[in-house]
Amino acid sequence: MDRSVTRRRAIRSLGAAGVVALAGCSEDGGDGDPSGDGGTDTQTDQDTTESGGTETSMDGTSTTAQSASGSLKIGVLQPLSGTLAYYGQQGLWGFLSGLSYKGGTDPPADAGTGTTTMTVGDVEYELLVRDTEFTADAAQSAATDLVSNEGVDMLVGCSSSGAASRVITNVVKAASVPMMVGPAASAGITSDSETCGDLVYRASENTAMDARSGGRYVANETDVSSVYLFGADYSFGRAVVNNYRSVLEAEGIEIVGERFVNQGYSEWDGLLDNAEQEGAEGIVGGFTVSTLPNLFSSFLSGDYSYRAFGGFATRITNSVVGETMQRVLGDPLTQEKIENSQLGPFTTRYHWNQYDNEINDAFIDSYTSAYGVVPDLFTSGAFTGASAIHQAVQESGSTDPGDITGALKGMTVTDTPKGENGYTFQEYNNQARSEMTVANPVPTEDQWADSWDSLIQPGEPLARISGDQVTIPADSDDMNCSL
């Protein structure tokens, strides 16, 4: 059967109506970070081979696989222009690195919009990369064209949660084409009935994982007994606050107040004073780069008794935060100054220096060599998404999208930057769970100065929170997806 014909008919009959119905809707997370950046906001020698019916990983262990050959056409949707192109680059570069790792090659350094073909064993992956411009309209338009005119077998990507939700609702479900979402991080994508589904998978971490791991650390590893929650007044900030509240209250931590503010809010002195008056021993901020510098500047300049917790962000946000810290605390920005600031510790979905294993070592080397920067917050999930797709092809012995999604169901992904078997797709909502880490901010080490353009970086891991502790449970009131 010609799958592209079926999708073409479906998308033409249903997709146009979706465009009209949603054309007036605003993009999710207008401060430029619907993907949830933060929460406060040489590979050729890797010894990975594929032969016949086994797949051999770097440590020599083998997993049963079918002999797979053929081609798979994948439409890749990421913002690759504008001020937030770096988000899309992380998603694209991480995905390319995952396929390259599986094939024992170096990732293509010059891949961008257009077509990139990669061969892994006897399987050819044709990647049709499109720039979503970080808008839901552009993402839906590109996805519609990829499905109806290019006949792609599946979709990958979206950095904006608003764009991802639009594509899922109006393209994926309308045309019955599977999608590996990421790095879009709204917890609702895989917990709300409107967007979750049998065709929707996400290896990338989400905002609930940020908050639930951070909340458990605060509750179990600190002496904080009361917390004031701040968040941006849109889906990202509310997801951070809601998930922190859920975990903290379950652990016996008192929530002494909540406040949502507009993106870019700057009048922080009064709000921080109020948190002090309410007896907060810690505050959490669900914000991104448009708000964090203002918050941190007021916090660092004040005389507050509480600590500030949250999540480590991408390099571009860390760069702004580091400059803010240096401006307030003084140059040079030393470890002692950071420790005395009461800023942190923070959780991290992934940063290059939080995981010590052969897969991550190879990832760091090949990614840095190809792109000039170390792997960042969104890259592990993107790498794992690609790794999972190829693992599904091998395990099913097929490049048919239906067989691939069947193999992805409940899969534990063998090759991931968080280590072997580091991610597992939950059968009840197709969200991959994985370990999260907690670390303090430290001055950037000299060895990373050229590839991590920020004055601060995550320090050594203080704690690791297992994957089964960080995702929304199947029986939670916050989980409205049952597959």
C-alpha cells in the first residue's frame, strides 16, 4: 500500500480545517522557551558494529535483532533561524549524533535545512530538515508538506511545545504518521489526552522531570522545610510550579506561597521580600532567559536567608546568568562567591559533564569536533530518539512505520548518553523516563572554556534521581493519558 497516498488524502481533508481553527492561537511560551530551558528556566573508533542479527555495543554485549535493510524517510522539524536557532541546532545535532553513533561514523558537520542521507548498517535514513522558525504556524505548514507532498514515514522534532502540540493534533493524528517529539518539553504533550497517543513518542526529558527531580532533592537532601514557588504565567512556568508543589507537599514540605508573573518581569525586590516575610527557606523559579537575570540580580543583591533552587539551563541562558552573577558578585567569579550566594543546587536533564560512560565520551568527542560546542541540555534526548528509532528498526527487522512504533512501545534504549539502557519508554504514555542529576553551579573549567561559552557550568553531580522517581506516575491526577 502507498502510505503517502493515504496520508495525503487525510491531511488534505483534515489539515486545512485545523489551520483555520488554530490560526488565532498564540504560540505556547512566548518568552522564547516553550521547550523548558532550565527551571529557575572521534566517534569512528567507538567499536560499534552491526552484522546480521546482532547489534554489538561498545562494551561487547549483544542484543537480539532482526536483519533490517531498506530506507526510512524522516521529516525533521526544528527552528534553525532567528534568536532561538540554538535550540533547534541542539535537537538536530543530537539526532544526527545518535544515528552516527549507531553507524560508527562522525556526525555531518554541515547539515541544515534540506536533505541529509545517512546510512546505518543496511538501512538508509533520508532526513528532510525543515526550519520551523519557532512558530506553530510554520511547523504545521512544514509538517503538512512533508507528509502530504514528500511522503515521509515519520516526523521528528519541534523545540516549541506549542508547535509540537499543533503538529500532533493537526498532522500526526490526522494523517496517522508517527512522531518522535523533542526537545519540546511541556509535560502535557505526553500527559494530556489531546496530544498523547500511540503514534506520539518522546525520548527528550520534560518539565515534570525537572520539577519532580528537583523537588525530591530539596525534600530529601536539604534541611529546607518551607518553599515559595514562582513561575512564568504560561504553560512552562505553571508546569514547573505544579510539579514542584505536588512533590514537595507529598514529602511534607510546606508551600508558603505561589506567584506567577509575566515573562520578563523585573520588579523582584518586593516579591522576594514577601517570600522572606512568609518564612520561606527556599524559593523555586520556573523561568527562562527573559526573566532569570532580573530575578537573580535582585536575589544576589539582597540579604535573604533562603536558597534559590531550580534547573540548569542551556549554554545561552547560563551565559546570561553567569554574567549577571559576575556583575553582582564581582570579577573574578570564584567558587567561594558562588557558594556564598545561596544560588543552587540545580537539577539538570543532561549536561556533558554529568555522565561518565563510554557512550557519552564518544558523544562529547564527536559532537564537539563537528559543532565546536559540547553537548547541551537538549542533546541527550535527541540522540536517544535517533538511537531508539534505529534500535526499533533492528529489533523489528523492518522500516515500516507501524513496525517501528510497535518496537518502540515499552523499549529500553540500549545506547544513550546517560549510559547503556539509560532511557525506557513508559507504555502508558510513550514518554521515556531517565535519570536526572543535581549539581551546584561552579566557575567554568579552563578545559571547557572554548566549547562552553559561559562563566558558570554544572559542577560534579551531588545526587542522581532515578527515572522511575521523576516522571508523572500512571495513577497520578496529573496523568490524563492511558494507552
